[in-house]
Amino acid sequence: MKGLIVKEKTIVHNSDLEKPEPGKDEVLIKVHSASLNPYDLESAAGIYDGYFKEYGFDQAVQTGLEFSGTVQTQGSKFNIGDHVYGYAHLITGCKTHAEYIALPEEYISTIPTGLSFEEASALPIGILTSLSIYEDLAPKSSNLNILIIGASGGVGVYATQLAKQKNHHITALVGKGHRDFLMELGADKAYEYTEKSLSDLEGDYDLILDFSTRFTLDDCRSLLSASGKFIPALPDDQNGGTSEDQHVAYLMVMHGDTDRLQSVRPLLENKTLIPVVEEVYSFDRYNEALTHLQKSGKRGRIILNW
């Protein structure tokens, strides 16, 4: 089996990997497309090594979280030949930069009609993260005033669209050249970083979502409403995301969720929720794709195709 592995903190190709064997409640999947994510560079750099050791992670492939592909073994929920997509566990189990993966059926869903493999693989983390925010962490379920920082990225494009579906009011803060794009996705207001800074905004936000990972609770506190929540994409002690402060909500989506992916199926099939793909590369061009991943100003996800 072919896949990408980490060698001396560098992601490299390997063509002599063992095909995984599905365990209880798992299915074997032939991967067609897989996204690239900042997680992949962090994993290669060793940032998650402590967690890997703690959870007994022993897979050769340690990069790749989102995917789409075809089921190869019969499961209780999915059949051989089903086209599926999903999100592998952040720490344990198979990662998706490989020809084959074995995943729990509860992490995956069938691909909605009309979506390509590439489009499907760009969706899961953005959808699941956004639904977790709006359905689990938000101070109220309707009429939220939301600031989304980094709204053109791989999560922000779905947080924007799903907020619009829930009739929230959205202000997007984005990089150069993305203002009109975010307005098309549903933002009520959109500003480039060079046009407005946080201090220029009027505030009173019920949610501030920082997908840029540039800001802290202290940076945003004055812009929050009385019950408002600051939600950083990568919560830690430095940005205040792991504190007990009443104005923080802790965000962590560890793996796929069949029910939540199924819940947005109608939106995807009627094109009111649109996948956003920055670029598609073949797996043999993974180095070019990784270089692209490190550039600023991207829209949505970069995809690798087998």
C-alpha cells in the first residue's frame, strides 16, 4: 500500500505499507481524495507526539484527517461499493494520506448526490466544527451576532454558510481579495484585515470565532456581548481558549459523526451549502501541495487525489 509517512520530521512517500485490517464496527475504505490541513504539518513537526504516545497510536501514516472513498468491506451501516466521506480520529487510528484506511462506521457518511470525491473530502471538519459551535456552544440558538475571523479558510467557509442557514448575522474578517467571496457565501458584512482591524469593529458579538489562530480572549473581550463567547479554533493557555472564563467556549471535535454529516445532506444536495476547494493535486505531487498549504490567502481546502 502507498501512503505518506513522517521521516525525520518530513512528510515523504512510502510504497511498502501494510493495508489495514478493519476491526469491530469498522469498514475498510479505498481512499480517493484526502484534504491537507495545518494539522499535517504540525503532526510531522512532532507537536502531537505526546498524545500519540499517551493513546498508543502506532500507525505508519500520521497525516490526513478528511477523506472520501469507496467502502471495500461489508459493514452494519455501509455496503461494499458505497461512496463515503468523513473525518478520521484526530489522534488514534488510521489517518487518511494512504491508499486504504479502516475507520469506525460512526465516523463516516455516504456522499450526497451531486458531489465529487474532491468536494466531499473538503467538507467534514468544517461542517462538524461549525455544527458543534452553533448547536453545542452558542449562548442561544437564533439571531446570533457573529464575528468570523479567517472566514475564507477550510473551516470558516462552512461556518459562514451554516450561520446564514440558521439566520444569524455574520461579520467576516478576511485576507486580501476575499471580501466579495464571503459576501457571496452569506456574510452580511465582510472586511479585509487591511481595511479594518478588531479595534475598528463595533462589537457586541454573541460569538467571535477565530479560525486565523491570531487572536486571544484579551484581544476580543471588549467586542463580546454580555453573554458572548470567544471560540478559538485551536484552544490553548496562550489564547485563553482553555480558561474557565465565562466568555470562552472550548472547541474540540475529535472525529467524524455520521448523524451530523447526514443532517446537512439536504443543504448539499440543493446547493445551499457549497464545498470550497482551493486546488486539487495528485498524490505524487504532495510536496507541491504541502508548499501550497503554507501560503496565506487560501480559500477552503487543498485536496490530494489518488
